[in-house]
Amino acid sequence: MQILLALSRLIDSVNTFIGKSVSWLLLAAILISAVNAVMRKAFSISSNAWLEAQWYLFSAAFLLAAAYTLLRNEHVRVDLVFGTLSRRKQLLVEIFGTILFLMPFCLVTIWLSWPIAMDKLASGEVSNNTGGLVQWPAWLLIPIGFTLLALQGLSELIKRIAILGGLIPDPVAEADAEAAALVE
């Protein structure tokens, strides 16, 4: 299990680096949007390439940071029922949810999007918009993003099993204990 925990730490560090790095893409998208708006309003100059660059940057930030969001436990979850469960049952729900839903969804998405991305790369297909960008970088983000998400799912699975086995401390239980201590 120690080898799996080391793998989990490696996956976590890679996704932390990528997640923090791609957050700067949002700033770039905002700046491109602002400059493009000023150029369009002030000088009646517009560019489809710049508009598409915004979309590509936002897509990259969203797809490449999804794994980091899962790592930080900031993903969307329906807490209505989950919050009423014991911590052990919550961990079991997370394990089964990862195995039954997250991993199959990621694997199917990778499987289906990879050939499309490779076709776009091979053909050099360009956007239908005048002056638009090549499409393969945006399409390649899909299998890459979902690969990172699947790897993070594997890391979370390893950690949840280790927590249940008492091999590592539960960060959620520790945070709850700290919050309870502050209230007292």
C-alpha cells in the first residue's frame, strides 16, 4: 500500500502544479477579452482568432484544473444525504462513486475523444470562422483533461481506502475536529 500512497502523492503533486499553473490562463483570457472589446468598440477592429483564443484558454483552464478541483475536494456534491452519513459511510460512498461513476465516465470520454483529437491534428482542421484557429489544440484538451481527472480519481480512491484501513489520517475528520474546537 505504501507504493500506492507514493503514486497518489505523485499524482497529487502533478495535478497541484497543473491546477495552479493553468489558473493564469483565465487571466490571459480576460485580458484578451478586454483588449478585443476595446479594439472592437474604439477602432471597429475585431478578430475571430482572438475570440477563439479566449474560448481555448477558458477550456484549457476548465479541463486541466478539474483534477485539481477534485484533489481540493471542491467539486460539486449533493450533500443533502451525504452530510447525514457517518464518516465511514461517506468514505464508502466516495469509493463506490469513484469506481462506478467517475472512472467509467473518464475512461469513456478519453476513449471517444482521443480519435477525434487525432483526426483534427492529422487534418490540421481550421475553424469555420474567418481567421479562426486550428481546432486540434482544443480537442486535445479533452482527453488530456479527463486523463488527469481519472488519475486524480485513482489517487482519491487510494487515499480513501488508506483512510478506511487506518494507514493515513482523515483530513476531513481532522478539519471537523478543529472546527468543533473553535466553537467550544
